[in-house]
Amino acid sequence: MNPPQEQMSLAELLKHCCDRRSPKHGEAWLQFMERYRSVMELAILKRCRSWDARQRLPLQLKDVANDILGRVLEQLVVKDFKALSTFRNPESHPMFCAYLIQISRNAAGAYLKKWKFDRMTGEDPIDWQSSKHVSDDSLAWKYTNPAYPRYAIPVKIA
């Protein structure tokens, strides 16, 4: 069993999350997910409930939230972690939570609007295989800790 890791400050956490060469990159992503997954999930679920997604979507709400959370994480890492590295105030935890909440709400809104539009036009709603929302094709998700299989970190594909 590994000893408990020391919590990084927000500035340190963002620095290590954005630097793939950092020896603490994987640890930083595990801490990021432990700290902020619930913040992002709650924002997504609130947006889905306000849209009454449970009645409108033919999917389970938790599945929809997990799909949207995956999109949020992709948005955070594309273009060399631009969304994380350009955060203006890395010393303010409340501002960072608000930033993540806004990104999560926007992703949920885009998902729900796309689903509604696709359904109205008769297309297959939310075809994730052909989705073109991620512009960095060189990223993959690597599950690094078998104790936490749902936590993955982005890695560069060679």
C-alpha cells in the first residue's frame, strides 16, 4: 500500500498537470480528479436536471453525466492543456472551482443542444465515434492506478 501523498497547492497542481515531462504529472492528475471530479459532476448534473434530461434523453442520467465529464476533461487537455495553463489566478481555489463549473455547464449545454438538434433533424443523436470536438488527436487516456480505474490521465501518443 502506498503512503498517502501530500496535497499540492492549486498552483503546483496546475503546473504539474500541464507538464507531461514532470515526474509528478500522473500524481497531479490523480489529485486533480480526487479534488474536482465532484465539482464538475455536480455542475453537469444540475444543468441536465434543469433541462429535464431524465425525461428527454433515452439514456440514464449518470451515463449522460459521465459522457459530458469526458468531454470536459478533453477540453481541459486539448491544445497542450490550454484551458488549465491559461487560468489567470492559480492561487484562488474558489475562482478555479467557478472556472471548472462554467466549463462543465457549457459542455453539458452543448451536449444537450446537440442531442436535441440531431433528434429534430433525424440524425443519430450524439454519435461519439464520429465526434469532431477534440482537435488534438495525439492524446489518449491511460489508466495508471488499478485501485482507481475511473481515473485516467492524458498521455501523448507516439
